[in-house]
Amino acid sequence: MASTSTRAPVGLSSVTRDGIGASPRRPDGTLKVTGEFAYSSDMWMEDMLWGATLRSPHPHAEILGIDVSGALRLPGVYAVLTHEDVPGEKRYGLEYRDQPVLAFGKVRYKGEPVAIVAADHPETARRALERIKVDYRVLEPVSDARRAALDPDCPLVHEEGSLPLHEEHNQRGNRVRYQPIRTGAFADGASVEEVRALADVVVTGEYEVGMQDQAFLGPESGLAVPAEDGGVDLYIATQWLHVDQRQIAPCLGLPADKVRLTLAGVGGAFGAREDLSMQIHACMLALHTGKPVKFVYNREESFFGHVHRHPATMRYEHGAKRDGTLVYATMEIVLDGGAYASATPAVVGVASSLGIGPYEVPHVSVDAYGVYTTNPPCGAMRGFGAVQACFGYESQMDRLAAELGMDPVDLRIKNAVSQGSRIITGQEIDMPMPMAEMLRRAREMPLPPDRSSLPAPSDPRTLPGGVANTSHGEGIVRGIGYGVGLKNLCFSEGFDDYSTARVRLEVVGGEPAVTVHTAAAEVGQGLVTVKGQIARTELGVERVTILPSDTRVGSAGSSSASRQSYMTGGAVKTACEAVRERVFALVRERGLVEDGHPDALLSLSGGKVVSAAEGVLISLADLLGGEAIEETREYHHRPTQMLDPSRGQGSSHTQFGMCVHRAVVDVDVELGLVKVVALDAVQDVGKVMHPQQLAGQIQGASAQGLGLALMEEIQVHDGVIRNPSFTDYLIPTILDTPPMRIDVLEHPDPHAPYGLRGAGEPPTLSSTPAIVAAVRNATGRPLTHAPVRPEDIVGIDPPQG
Amino acid sequence: MDFLSPSTWEEALAAKSAHPDAVPIMGGTDVMVELNFGRRRPPALLDLTRIPQLRDHGPDDGYLRLGAGVPYTTIIERLRDRSPALAQAARAVASPQIRNRGSVGGNLGGASPAGDAHPPLLAVDALVELASVRGVRRVAAREFYHGPRRTARRDDELISAVLLPEPAGPQSFSKIGTRNAMVIAVASFSLALDAQARTVGTGIGSAGPTPLRAIEAEKFLASEFDWDGAASPSPATVTRFGELVASAARPIDDVRGSAHYRRHALSVMARRAVSWAVTDYRKEIARCA
Ligand SMILES: Cc1cc2nc3c(=O)[nH]c(=O)nc-3n(C[C@H](O)[C@H](O)[C@H](O)COP(=O)(O)OP(=O)(O)OC[C@H]3O[C@@H](n4cnc5c(N)ncnc54)[C@H](O)[C@@H]3O)c2cc1C
């Protein structure tokens, strides 16, 4: 790189510290581990009131009348509001506007908000709820998603004609979206029987994925403060400030600029904060009472306060040649969206387009349904749609390998996609996709030692059952399994997705300093750190301040779909480049370089302007003096297309990500208990922005997939959640979470900033089927339901009702 | 809600007598959850944390006396040899934070059928000491559990201690949960052998409306066990013991597991417990020889 013909740069620290590729400390890290970080539930204001929500006790009922007079008479109560008090639009929604701010006419799920109260004490607010009388006529719940999808006689959750129609989604009856995909002979109208004749070996399977919860730790909370201009300021833990604003303002009957949002401390999100919870309620009460109003759901309420992962039932058929070459695949998936659409249309779009996974299959037929039922609403959760499908198609690949007597990794390699392959929507994978190499690397990773060679083989912490002392080695069988998942990254299907960044460079106290302002939600993923790293790298300035995220700057889009490093990272990079150009213009203006000196030879490093030819030209402090340079930029990813509603063709995705997992488990085959011994991952992330945070994302996503494999399920019976607590909704503890070896590849995506690929979701896909495959390997059981229950392992019917 | 905070045991008993509906609070790991979830709105809380003797433990006439407020952590760290099954159960309770506060007295006060302390107390034939201004009485754990969350404790009584007989043979406790730590029992089982009396004790948790004993299984194993030589019981004997334990359970289907699985798991735990007892018993014989 260094050339002898150029003068060595003088007084230049070679690279700016803590830029991209380094692992600087996250600015919120110390506060979080010492317990000092202010989460949204910690906010407090003099004079504030406490909000509380009356929720429907029934999954499905007609509302005959609401009497709030008893609640209003309670001293300390400032307001009791119902749907009649909603100032503007009565309904909102992420994709379809179908969800009432407060129920009117009917309630469609147990826990649906019916009335809200503001009082001077949370206990008073709670008591006021008990005094609201709601007269219900209970209706039959619509609990069976399959029936909702396929039976035209199934009762409707939403009355005919009550919703705006979305024909592009084949929306009809209880179907929120129906997406078929037909390729190869299926596109020409061939029947399954005809296509089946092309294969030597056929395997079928039915699989289920249970309703998973995001299980964030910070419950829904926020503070709404009425403003003098008749508007409202809302401090809120969310994933996307502007989409909240876009939904809240019409319901309040206010223009968007009168509803200003600032991000409050977010205690985890994982998709659960993509929909509104208490936002409109808090604003309504604040505007009504003229006082700040705070809401904090408790843990139980939180289970009713956010959407969950769609439970899915799937039917697959795969046909292959004797040598393992896949010939055809059919898939039918029914995704239970519950009472309101939320992200269901997008979930169907993902589940269908990625429905048979990262495999080359000439003839494919997919039918994907997302439906309304009177079950709890389901929507975004890490890896949505792709997680459910991945459990199905990976289970099928193992079944096919067993049928063929082939090694499951070899079968996957044989049919693996690569750069240039087309997925079933016809979209080309136009970025590196070294799937075969990734599988080989996963297989070649060293295996954990056998139990017998452990230093303390009888240490209960190494055994299934843990310290509860269920085995001293009896009944333990080891198993190994693999999983691969293909995930779309960034928003899909024609959405004009963008992010906005404002970057300011100025001299503060004699030093150059950068301020970065975006509306992007830091939900724990570490975006605040990455924004700072990008600014340091691009502007060669170490001192970077990240302003709080709010709606005073343009939308950043959602902290979901693994998209923020790409999108907001891209926006910060672009804004920094614009600032840099202006710095270089200033350099030219000052005559520090000759006219015609190409920008390409200039750079910013160590707080100085450097020329590749002449070394340091000037420090930024001297160049700028009192002047500040500020630029705002929007970053858009390349356009995508809607899937066509009849054959599901179209380049609907922005980017693809992939992770491969190998799981090693010890199973107590008599008791049905599992200890995951190792959960190793190979992932291609294009470019590592922050190694430590990347490891955190991969390990966290793997653990969330482990939860879905072995324990996490919201149990719903006739529309009623039976385990709305962390006592009975189990998530993995440290004793359930094995050491994880991570092998990261960096094949850059030419379309993405720095070549990076969203990294937060792909491991959530592959970890679940890898673990279940390992348990199958140890037990020989079919295990078609995720999570696997002890009953399934020992061959006893799971609990009913 | 009143908060009564006596600093002596006498004051506590007087307060409980004056306010029989006051809810005692020790570690608070059950009480606070119930308050937070709004399941309970008692007129008064009776704070027992300031009474030093509730945290005492020591020998008492052939028993280990364990103050009702001794936290699980202390049992694990200091009393393992004198209460092996209970210490194993204590180790299986919740997380370090909860074990630092939670107590056997609290477990008995709530009397949840899933409480981990109950099966060992049944198996070893412990006594529960109850006190009121009217006096002190000791009730066998085996007589203590009357129905779902109902016990022999009267409204004006507080639990002062449990008394555990000196261990006279192998003891164990096992608990099934669907994760490897911090889980409420799906089913649990405790076994205690008394080599002097040549008796067997059992305790079953989370598989009936109350903690249960498997009395037939106890008698069966006591008669089949080789008390002199600790020869391995036949597979048929072990299987039969497992069946008898399972059949003593009265489980239901619930969110944590099916009745069928609970019975199955109990039979497996019971079989394993017998084989561990045999091994331990042999070691004991070898040591004494
Ligand atoms: C996260 C979590 C996990 C848990 N996991 C487990 C587990 O794995 N296994 C398990 O068994 N339990 C578990 N529990 C429940 C709880 O920790 C235990 O029941 C514990 O033994 C209660 O003890 P405590 O001192 O905290 O009782 P408290 O909450 O103070 O009291 C519990 C009950 O006993 C009564 N009481 C307390 N002391 C007396 C007394 N001296 N006389 C009369 N009545 C009294 C109280 O009035 C109340 O009804 C868990 C709880 C939590 C919060």
C-alpha cells in the first residue's frame, strides 16, 4: 500500500480508533450492567397520572354495553375512556387498518383493550377497572386456524365488508393473505400425481410450530405529555418511531407534526414492539386530562399486550432421485394470525417465498395462508415466516436423507443453492451464498468431548435435568443434528424502505466532534455503537455523539428484518460522505490542494485531512474553526417487487442471509429431558462491523431458536392463554445454553454498504431444526412439533386442554 | 394494607392471634408474587424477617431443628450432611437469588403441591412445629398437608421450625422440569431409607392435590430391600417399586405436563432412586465395616 514516491504522512495516527471492524464498548453497556440505565418503565414526571387498561375476558363476544359511571365516581380517577372517546380514526394497524383503538361492537381476542383509565395512583387505576361494567354476549371462538383458512363455512372473525380489501393478497373471508407459488410443471398446471411420477423416492411430513413469545424483559411502557400547541409528546419504547407516529396521529385526529415521539429505553423487542400497545391510549388520556400519563404493563398483561410468533401447521411432500437430487416439493402452511392482521401479510410473503428453503428444486407448489382467528394476535418475531418454514423443510431434508440412506449434510450439499441460483419466486441470488462450504465447515468443526472424557462426568450441570438430580448418567443418549436457514434481510415486496441520518461535524473545545442523529430504535442490538463506528471510519474523528432517537429527523424504518446496520448504517455512511465532500470542497476553497486534485486521493483520519500524495494537509480543527458542516441523507435499498398473487413470482427480497447450525445434545430418553451440549454456527455476514456484538447476535439468536426447539410455547386453548407468566412460559437459562462455537465468513454483498449482511435473524432459523434433528438422532422419534415436549420424547400424548 | 413488623417471636405470635387474617411474610418469594399479580389483597402483612430465632438451626433431641426462615442457601451450604434429601431439594429450587431469600417455612406456609421441600419432609418423616399464643405443637409432615394449599396450621398459628430426624440411611430427591434450572416441578420424588428401623420413606411432589406418600411402595421396598448386604434388588423389584410409586400419584393434565407423563416420570425417578440408594448403602456398609 505505502508507495515510496509519496511523502510519509506526518503526525497521523494510522487509523481512527473504534471504527468499523473494532469492538468498542457500547455507550449504554455500563449503565445496563450496573442497573442504572433508564428504561421506559422508569420514566417519571411530577403530576403524572397512571394509565390502566380494561381487557376483554372473552376471546370472542359481542359488546352490548359499557357502563363507566362506577369507575368515574372513584376518588383519584381523572378519566375513563372507551371507543366513543377516540378522537379520530377508530382503527389502526401495521399493514391493514383493522385493529380498534378500543373495542367496539365485538371483542376478538381475550385481552383486547375495551376501556382505559387514568388515575393518580396505579392501584386506584386498577380498582377503577374493576368498577367498569361491560355487558357481553359470548360468541363461539374461532380457534382452529386450518378451518379458518380452508372451510368456507367457518364463522367470520371480521364481518364481511368491514375491512378495506387487499386483493393483491387474495384476502377473503378469514384469510388475511393467501399466497400460492407454482414453478416448473406445477406452473404449467401439472398435478402432484403427475409430478410425483418423476421421483424415485417420496417423503411426506406434517409439522407444527407453537406460538413463541419474544419474551423481552422490559414490559410495554411509555409516557405521554400533553403539549401547549394541542399536540402530544410521547416517550416510548418501540422499534419504529415513525410507523407509530403514522398510526397514532390519525386516531388522535391530529396532524403528524403534533404527535412527537422520542425513543425511551427499550428493554428488548424481537418484533414484539413493532405493533402499538399503549401508545394511543396514553396519548388519549394525556390529551383528555391535560396531564402526563404513564403506562406500564405488568408481566402477565404483557403477554396480552403484544403479538407473538405465528403458530404454524405445515404439510410437506418432497420427491427426489435415488442419488438425492430433489425433483419436486409441495408445501402447505397455515399461519394463525389471531384477531388482527398485524404483520401477517408480510409473514405469509416470507413463509411462502422461502417455504422450501435454500435448495434447488425444479418443480414447486406452495400454498401459504395467514388467517384471522379469535386467538391472540400474532405478528413480528425475529425471523418471522422463515423460522416456521425452516423447521418444516429441514425436518423434511432429514427425513429424505434417512429414506435415501444418505448423510443429511451430503443431501443438503447436493441440493444447495449458490450465487446465481434462483429461489422459487424466480428471484436470482445475486450475492455470494457459499452454502455447501458452510455445511462442510460446520461438519468439520471439532465435536465436544464424550461424556466419559469430561473432567467431572457426574456433575449434574452437565446432564439433562441439571441440578434437579434426575440422572447420574442413566438413560442418556447423544445425538447430532444439522440445520440450514435462508432468510430475507431488509423489507421485502415492493416496500420503499429507507432510513435517514443527519450528521454534523464541528469543532468543540478545540477538537473535531461529530454528532449523529437518526430516528432508529436501539433495541439492545447495538446500533448506537455501529453508528458511531461508521462515523469514526468515514470522518476520521474519534469523538462521536449519538443523539437520542426521535421524530425530529426523518424515518429510519424499523429495527427489524435484520435491517438497521444495512439501512441506518447506510444512511449514516451516506450522510458522512456528504459531510466529507464538503470538507474536501473547503480544502480546495482554501487552496490547500491544487485545482483538479482528485477527491479520491483525500481522506480524513485522526482528525486531519490527509492527501495520499502529500500527507497531512490540515487538521479539521484548523480547517473548520467555528463553522459546522451538517448533512442529512436518506438511504434507500434497491427496489423489490410484490409477489404476483397467482404464481408467486417476483424479486421480492433485498438481500439473503444464511446460517448453518450443528447441534449436539444429550437426551435422557427415559425422562424426555434434553441438555444441549454444543450449538455451533457458521454464518456469512458479508462484513463484520463489530465482532463482539456480532457474536452476541448469533449466540442470542441461537438461544432463542433453542427455546423454540425445547421449551418456549404459549399454550392457547379455545383462545385462552394458559401460561401467561415466566413461571410457565419457559425460556432458556444459562444451564440450558451450551458453549457456542461461531465461524464467521465475510463474502461481501456488492449491493450493501460495506458489503454487510444483516446478521440478527438467520441463526434463529437454523438453530431450532438442528436441535430437534439432534434429539431425533438420539431418540429415533419423529418429533414433528416444536417445541419438543418430554412427552414427545418418551412417546406419551402431550397434555390436552 | 397494614404492615406489622414484630421484633420478637412473642410479639409475632400476639400479632398473629390479634390479626388471624394477616399474611406472614418471610422471604417474600411467594407472597410478593401473589401481591404483584393481584391474586391476593390481604388486610395486613406480618413481617417475620426481624425475628432472629427463625433463622437458627442446630441439634434438638435427636433432630436437626431448622428455623422456619432459614434460607435454602444455608441448607445447601451448611446442612447438607444432616439433611441430604432436603439439601438436594433446596439445590433444585429456583435461582441463587430466590434461594438466598426463600425458606422451608415459606414453602410450608404456601403448601403448593409443587413445593420442593415437601417430598423430602415426607420421606424423612420430619415434624413441623407450629406455635401460637396458646402454645406449641409438633405435627408430623405426614399429617400436615390436608388439601390443595390447606394444612394443619390454624389461623392463629405460625410455623416456627421443622425438625428433621438424624439421617439413618441413603436419601435422595429428584425433580423433573422442562428446563435445566429455575423451574417449577412437573413431578418430583424423594426417597429416604432408615437402616435402623429398616423402613423406607417416600415423598411425591407436583402429582396430586397435595404432596403425597407412596405408602405401599414404602412397605414393598422395606420388605424387599437387602438391609444386611445391600445386594442389588432384582429388576422386577425395582420395576414394581416404580409402578407402586406411580400408582400412588393423583396427577392431572396441566400446562406443565400430562398426568400420564407425570406417572411415567415418577416411576423412572423411583427406579433410579433405588439404585442410587443401593450404591450409597453399600458405601455406608463398607465404611462401617
Ligand atoms: C422465580 C421463583 C422461582 C421459584 N421456584 C421455586 C422452586 O423451584 N421450587 C419451589 O418449591 N418453590 C419455588 N418458588 C416459590 C418460593 O420461592 C418458595 O415457595 C419458598 O420456599 C417460599 O419461601 P419464602 O420464605 O420466600 O416465603 P414467603 O413468600 O415469605 O411466604 C410464603 C407463604 O408462606 C407463609 N409463611 C411464611 N413464613 C411463615 C411462617 N413462619 N409461618 C406461617 N406461614 C408462613 C406466607 O404467609 C405465604 O403464604 C419460586 C418462587 C419464585 C419467585
